[in-house]
Amino acid sequence: MSVHPQHYPPPQHQHPPPYRPRVRWVATPPYHPAPRRRAVDHRYYGPPAYRVPPRWGFPNVVWRLPTAVPGTPSNSPRPAQRLRALYRNATMLLWVLAAFATLSAFAEGWRYVLLLISREDALDADVVGTSDALVLTGALLTFVLALFAAGVSLWWLLVARVVAADELGERPARPPWQVVAGFFVPGPNLVMAGSIIAETEHSVLRRPGSERPRPSRLVLAWWGTWVLNGLLLVISVIWRLRDGVQAQADGVLLAVLTDGSAAALAVLTALLVRRMTGLLAPVGEDKLRHLRVLKVTGAPEPELRPSRPATAPR
């Protein structure tokens, strides 16, 4: 605001009568006036209209997962999706391993029966050759499949620990190198493997880390089978170093027990992997049914849309 006096009386030496000058008030706007905000019009003016057909649109592709779109930051699968993929591979290898371990146990048992028969009667060369071929094939395939199944199952375990820790908002109880050492270092692995599985199950069940893990019956059965298989494997290797026919026959019997325990361990591991994966990632892509509407019967007729006024803006 500014004041501009319009007239002032000239100075006089006499005492003039009292005089009031006329004053005019002039209002000026501020230097930086704030812009006025226009009210948002929420009225519906109908669908958009174009003078010419637009050239933009959605890509002509089928529906896909967001992680499968190339060029996006989510191109890599999430840990839960990776867990699902590892679960399928691990269970397939474990069931195949259980089948070949059972076959190897049957071949070793057949050899033991042939050893008992050979004490009183001669054996056919073809029968002995078939038995040896079956024993060698079963032992070799079981050993190779055991390596692959152990690697994939350990990979699944590492991913499952990460997923379970993320669900709880905590860090895994052990670093990865301790998990690997706990399964592959002879001797301590008989004790550490079971405790690692129990800790993983504790996290999968969303139990707080302050509580002590209480392994379920499935984990206890797996732990006992793991210890039994490890002890039988060590005893079988040491027993085969002995000389004599009886030691060889006992070695064959130990091989039957070792292969049988390996088959049981593979089955229990497959069940354990399936149970934990179902708790961490309950919905899989293989269980989703893609439905398509073919026909609608008995539905009420849709309400007719009122006609558009000719004066309505578009």
C-alpha cells in the first residue's frame, strides 16, 4: 500500500485556518502474486474421442508373469519362484535315486542269496554275470544320482533358508558356508545336518528365533535315517578291507542295508522338501487352472444404457 498526497497548502507567515489535505489511497498488487488454483472438474464427459485412429496401443503378446518381461528390473526370478523350480528338480532326482537305491539293494540281496547257494551247489555263469552287471550298474547309477540329488537338495535348502528368513524379517541362523560344511564334513555332519534341518523347519513355521527349535517327527525320522546311513556307509567301507570269504559275505549284507537306508533317506528327504516348500510357497504354477468362459446361461439381462444426448460434450 502507498499514500500519494494530492495537495498541500503553501507556507504562510500568518496563522491560517486549519486545513485538511485530500489524500487518495492507491492499492497495488504484490510483486509475485500466487497463481490461483482452478477447481478440478470431476464431471464425466464420456469416453475419449480422437479425430484420427490413435497409433498407440498395448503390445500384441499373451499374458505373462511380470518377471518374464525382458528389459525390466524384475527379470530375475524371486527366491520363492526359484524355490519352486528347485523343489521340482530336487524331488524328481530324489525319487529316481530312491528307485535306483532300491534296485541296488535288490541286486546286493540277490548276490547274497547266490553266495548262500554256492556253498552247496555250483552256480550258472549267466546268472552270476547278470548279478554282477546288475550290482555294478545299480551301484554306479546310485552314486552318480546321489551326487546330483545332494547338490540340488543343498541348493534348495540354501534358498529355503533365505525365503524363510525374509518371511520373518530376520537373517538366517547360519551363514551358507556353515551349512555346506555341516553336510559334507565327515563326522560332524551326523550331528550338524539334523540341527540345520531343525532350524530351517523352525523358520519355515514362522516361529520366533528366540525360541528353541522343536523338530517334528518327520525331521527326527530324517535325522535318524541320516545317521544310520552314514554309520552303515563307514562300517561297510571298513568291513570290505578285511580278508576272507565270510568278510566278503558280510560286506554284501552291509551293502544291502546301506542301499536300503539310502533309499529310505531319499524318500524322507523328498517328503521333507515337499512339506517345507508347501509352507513357504503354497501356490505353484502347476496348481493354477487357467479358465475360459465359453457360455453363460441363466444370467439376467443387462440394463440398457441411456442414449447419449446430442449436446453432451465428448
